[in-house]
Amino acid sequence: MTRQNLILIALAIAISILPLFMFSDGSAEFSGADGQAEGIIQELHPTYEPWAAPLWEPPSGEIESALFALQAAIGAGILGYVLGRRHGRKSA
Amino acid sequence: MHIMEGFLPVQHSIGWGLASAPFLVHGANRIRKILREQPEARPMLAVSGAFLFVLSALKLPSVTGSCSHPTGAGLGTVLFGPSVVAVLSAIVLLFQSLLLAHGGLTTLGANIFSMGIAGPLIAYAVFKGAKALGAGIGIGVFLAAFFADLGTYVVTSLQLALAFPDPASGIAGAATKFLGVFAITQVPLAITEALLTVVVVNLLLQRGVNKDASLQTLSRSAL
């Protein structure tokens, strides 16, 4: 099963970096799909005005990525803790 | 990629909020029941939520030349059933709308509906179906996670199409446009999510989780 997991993880990484090679000529911006959806909304309904704005926005891209990293870190920490504890209990 | 703050008309915001509410109440009751009756399932509940946190923070590049992120809802669904995931998704979506300006409070109901309700219901049906057809746990989990992820973004596209129909081709025309952005971008990400979900389920199985009552859907029905 460990072998299978290594293969699955390798595949996941391969699928994630494949697009970078497909657009290695720089023709893709890799912007967010939600931003593109916003573009479609403006194209279909040019007069639509969003009626609410986020209460708080990360002041910069750096701070935003820090908070995304924090989110992932919280999740990964809990995941590692529970899996590690179970592993320890089993081998003890 | 959730619907951004303010990007659903007021009636739609309220409507999706009302549609999501009963699922959240049901899910909260189930979580309370699990915590009370199966305290040993607590760590698995944490794992389900943690997986949502990790996967929905990963903005990955896609073959369309844009980025989106997986949802992570498939794991919790095969472990605890769909209603529990509605609550876990609501927590992640609230975190993202308050701290990351990603998604929003006015679109929270719609985003909970797509990621926390529609996705998990699809995962549940696919997992049950795969099991009924004799597929192993690995295949069942893979398919459940894949369709939950993709299904979430199909529902997001439909929600936007309902709110912003194409002046010429109507809701169907708008749906095609939104699906072109969301659904196609999501296909490789859904595969990635499905692979990672199988990895975590494998790790759990290696650690004897199938012997617990916590793998509810793996062992018996859990709505």
C-alpha cells in the first residue's frame, strides 16, 4: 500500500505540473478561474454592480499567500498529528 | 474557486442560504451525535476537516491555463456521510471569506450548497454505486472524490448561470460559458484530489481505521 501511495502521489504531482509545461511559451497567465467568471458576468451583464465587498482583504498578495499557507498548515498539522498518533499507537 | 462577495443578486443569496440551512442543521446534529456516541471517531472528524483545509488552500494550475483549487469534500463524505461535510465545508468557507476575501458572506449559502452539499451528495451516491457494482474501496473513493470535486464546480457554474443568464441564449448559454471556465479547468484538479484522497484513505486503512466505527460509510450507511 505504501508503494501504491508513492505512485499516486507521483501522479498527483505530475498532473499538477503538466500545465506549466504545456504553456511553457508563456501564453497562459494562470489567473484564478473565479476572476475569469467575473469577466463573463461583466460581459453578460455589464451593468451589474456587486452589492457587497469583502469586510477585510489581505493588503497584499504576499499576505494573502501567507494566509493560504496558514490554512494549509493548519490542515496538514492536524492530518499529520492524527496519522502519526495512530501509527505510533499501532507500532507500540 | 467560490462565488465572490457580492456577485450573486440579493434574492439568489438569500435563496441559496435558505436552501443550505436545513442541511447545516442536520449536519450539526449528526456531528453532535457522533461526538456523544462515538468519541473514538473524533480524530477522524478532525482528519476530514483538516483535509478540506489543505486541499481548498491549494490553488493549482490547470490545462486551461488558469488556476483553481480542489475541495477535499470526498474524504469526509466516505468517512462520515454528506451532512457532516456540509458543516465542515461551512467552516472552511467562512475562514476563506473572512480572512482571504475568497468567496464571501453574501455568497456563503451558495458556496456551501455547491461545495458542502451538492459535492458530498454526489460523492455519497457515486461511492454507494461503485460499491454496489463491486468496486473496491480504492476505486470507490477515487470516483467519489473526483465527482464531488467536479460536481461542485458544475453546480457553481449553474448557480452563476441562473443569476446571470445570457441576454441572447438564456440560462443554458450562460451555463456553457461558466462551465467552460470552471468545469474544464477543474477536471485535472479533480483527478489530483481523487488521487490524494485515496492516499489518505490508504494511510487510514494501514492504521486500522476500518476496524473502528468511524468509517461509517465504508461499513454501513450514513445519511
